[in-house]
Amino acid sequence: MLPSTHGGEKIAAQLPTEIFGKNTVYFKQITSTNDYLKKILTDDTPEGTLILAEEQTAGRGRFDRRWIAPPRSSLLTSLLFRPDFLPPNRAQLLTMVCALAVTDAIAEQTGITAGLKWPNDVIFGGKKLAGILTELGIVGERLDWVIVGMGLNVNIDFSTAEPALAETATSLQTIAGRTVPRGGLLPAYLLAVEKRYNALHRGESPLAEWRSRLETLGQSVRVNTPQGVVSGVAEDVSESGALLLRRDDGRIEEILAGDVGGSL
């Protein structure tokens, strides 16, 4: 389906931001907002470019897991960053910025206080409320671009829409017990991203706040990594956002990429 240029311009004109979302491409339906942004990405694509969709037919999370989002049920976005001030090994800071921005927007619009799960989930009551997928491009030793995709479950009842996910996923509607207007969530999210990104540019790291919101820490967990499954106590995170897992033999293992399957 072709993008709605007019719709994107109308949305951009109403946003309170200076950069993020000022170049917006809007879809009623798309395969994946991240994939589309990577497809159109050139050296001239401005920082802050936003891909916004009502529905994704091939949305995905980490490890290419399918992302369920019926039409008009969610907030589905991808944002382009040009963080030339960050080394590649600090790209996880942008995931932190966006995860915290999601919780900012949720709190502002609904009064709900959401938590975080390492490495990239927003959760409530132990269930996934939003997910973030970060992809990056490196030229030489320089971080050329970063795309952060975000999917927030707004008005979806998993007990009827996807019963298999009801034990692990939730939505703002389910938590609040009412339909939640989506209109205010996008500007609140983008404004929070911009404020936090500007602070990062000034040298203010989101690490301490992100760490304080991680409900994973202190838990005995099983972590699926590209090298296999490991278990232990999620003791802390490193300066780059890696999980520091204390194994049964007492040694600390640094996990750069993985997925926490749950508490043991």
C-alpha cells in the first residue's frame, strides 16, 4: 500500500516537536515500519523521520518474532536518529531513551506507571505492554544511523484477539479498564523522545534512570542468547546496557544481546 503523504504532512504539522516527526510518512497498512524506513533511507533522509502505521502485516520484535497489532489497536512507529556523537557500542542508549519516552507518554496520557524489562520491553504487571526494536548502520567506526521501532498495545484485548498471548501481553485498555484515546500518545511520545535525546546530546546519560526502572534486576532469570540459553541472577547492567548475569558458580557474565524468558 502506498503511503499517505497528505496524512503525514497533517500529522507533522500538529506535532509539538522541533525535529522528531516533522518528516512523517503515514500508512493505513504496511508490512513493517522499520523495514520501510530502511528501504527509503538515503544520506539525505533527515533525522527525526517518522514512519507511522495503523497496521503492520509483518511486524516483528527481537529474534524476528511476529508482532501482533490489529488495525487501529496500537501505536506503531519507527524513528530515524543520526547520532554521530555516539560510538557504535553506545547505540543501546537510544533504546533507553525511547523506552523511557514510552513510559513518559503512558504516564502523561493515562496515569499508568509502567516498568521496563531488559533489554527493550515496556511492561506492566509482568506482561509486555510495548516493545522496541533497534537497528543500526555503521560506516567504518562511525554510527551512521539508528532506527528505533516501537509498538505500544493500546486498545486490544488479548484474551479474545490472541488468547495464546494473554498470559504474557497486555494493553493500556486492559490495564485502565476502558478504551484509551490514541491521539495524545504519539505527540507525547515524540516530545519525550526529543527532550531525552537532546539531553543525551548534552552528555546526560539515561542509564541511571533506565536501570532504576528495570524490573528484571534482582530476579533469577533464564536468558535466550544467540549462543544458547543461560540462567542466573540479573545483578546489574553495564555502562553500555549489557546485562550482568551472576551464574550459579558466582562468576559474572556480560550478555550483550538476548531475551529474558522469565523468572526462575
